[in-house]
Amino acid sequence: MDFNLSDEQKLISETAREFADKEIMPRVRDNDRAGRFDRELASKLGEVGYLGAPVSEQYGGRGLDYIGYGLIVEQVGRADSSARTVVSVQTSLVAGSIEKWGTEEQKQQWLPRLCSGEALGCFGLTEPDTGSDAANLRTRATKTDSGWSISGQKMWISLGNFAEFALIFAQTDPAKKHKGLAAFLVPTASEGFTSAEIHGKLGLRSSDTAELSLDSVEVGDDALLGEVGDGFKVAMSALESGRYSVAAGCVGIMDGCVEASVKYAKERQQFGVPLARFQLVQEMIADMICKRDASKMLVLRAGLLKDEGKPNTMETSVAKVFATESAVECANLAIQVHGGSGYVDDYPVERYLRDARVTTLYEGTSQIQKLIIGREVTGINAMTPMVER
């Protein structure tokens, strides 16, 4: 068992940290206040190879392992969760799905542009009435002579207003439940495809979030990702990768909380001494460090299993639920250390709390993660409702 990063992994982390400090940090507060999606920053993330980092080099990625990818996400998340969302969606949900399930033509068409940041993609799974119950999507795909006609609505879609195409999940045969789901690569410029920005979010204010509407959108057979019936598997494999990136990003949030709290506690004077001299302040910082380090170990374990090609569904869910819940707790403690100063955006900790909160909801809520963990250890699927007799 080796807890040491390789020289290459250390360099990846250090370089990502430098990029985050130089390119992301100076923009964060203004973008957050304005609720502005920073398309220029998204392009910069692509230019340095942080979009699609695990994607094969032949398709424009960097061919990194999952641990290296997680280190990038961690440092971007430390600076800004909205920027981390771009990395996670573009890489884990969209590019990763195309590389795993796409035809060679689909890979050549989309992956280089996704990895460079020239084009953005979005992941259209969640609907107004369907979140965790992905098998019961209301969006319908009907076979036509020339391909498919897709109609439905999608909700809470990150990058949806800026994406050049959407990975849309639709039901082809409701009677087949999850076995009837299919995934389609749908250009957002298609006739009948519209998007609307979602306003009033608690956090991730500079992350674009959209509601998508598809009204008889026509696509060809070449838009199908995988085969009819593969949609559920495409979605679940993407979400498993996405959960890993969210967990890694939350390690970054916790690291930011610790750094900000230590700095403030050493500078702020009360009763003639620095706050850091008070035992209960040190206790709060120690609690944050324990949660951060435990989360980091869980993320590294999940990443190692992924890199070894071993089953990791439970380990990824453990990392996701623990890191996301811990990030909320750490951000709350960080505000407490800062006192009244932590309640305004002169310091980053109030944004950390707002941004961390949603991580317990998307890519599967904390409750869903616990059901996944329970299913893995008991062999009983508690997510399947009992049939009333």
C-alpha cells in the first residue's frame, strides 16, 4: 500500500494548483456576484488539457489515469465549483460516454472539440418529474423512416444554454422500462430544440444551468450512442465517473476551507491574541482536516480501483456521499471560524457552503448513494419499490 503520488501526479497537482490560482481565483467573486457563466474560462480549461483529461490522446485528450484526473478536479474545485462543474460535465458525463460507447465516427466528430474546449456538451438525463428514477423517463424517441423523432423536457442541465450538442436520454418503449432507454447526440441548433436559463440558485451561480425542451426534434440513426436499450447503462456508467469527479472537487472545497480558516485564524486578533490561540478554534480546524483527509483517501481508493479496472461502484458511492456531506460540514465550520466575516463574500467560505450544498443532490443524492452501498453489501435492491398485495 503506497500513499505517495508519483512524480508525474505531483506535477499534475502542482500545475493545476498554479492554474487555479492564476486563472480561476481572480474571476470567482465577480462571476459569482453577476451569476455569469465564464465561457472564456471554459476555453482556457480546454487549452491546458483539463477538459477530457482521461480521454485517449488520439482523440485530443491527455490520456491521464483517474487519479491524475481527480487531482486536477480537486484543484479546480478548490478555486471554484462552477469551473469544476465544467470539467466534470464535459469530461465524466459527455466525453467519457462518447469514448466508451460511441462509434469511431462519433468519437472523431466530437471528442477533439470537447477536449479542446472549442465545443461544450451537456448531459440530458434529469427531467422535471424524474430524477433518481431514470428508468421512467417521459422523454420519448419515436422511430421514423429517416431516424428518430425526440420530444420531452430536461431539467437542471449544466452547460445546457452554451452546449453545441446534448446527450439526450429518451424512452423508445415504455413497456420495456430501463431496457427501452436510448441515448442520442442531439445538436442544440436542431429545429424544435430550445433551452432556458434557470435563475435563483443558492450556489453554483456562475455555472450555467438550463431547462431543455425538445419538440419533435429529428435526428438520424447516426445520432444514437450505443444501441437501443443501452441508454440506462450509458447513463449509469457516466454517473459513476461523475460521482468520482464530484467527490474529488469536494476535497478541493475542504482544502480551501482549511486554508482560508488557518490564514484568518492566524491574522485575526481577539482579546489581544490571534484566534488560532483559542482551543475551540483549533478544534474546528482539526475537524475540517480530518474530514478533508479521510475524503481524499476515499477518493484515491476509488480512483485506484478505476485505474486497475476493478469493480468500484460501492467505493465510488462511499467517496461521493462522504466527501459531499463533509464538504458541507467543513464549509459551515469555516464560516464559524470567520465569524461575521465569513457570512459575506469578502472571504470565500460562504461561497464554499453554497456551492457544496448541491453536491449532496446531483449525480445521485446522498440517500441514493447509501442505497447503492446497501445494495452492494446485502444483495438486496431497496430502490425497487415493494409490490403491494
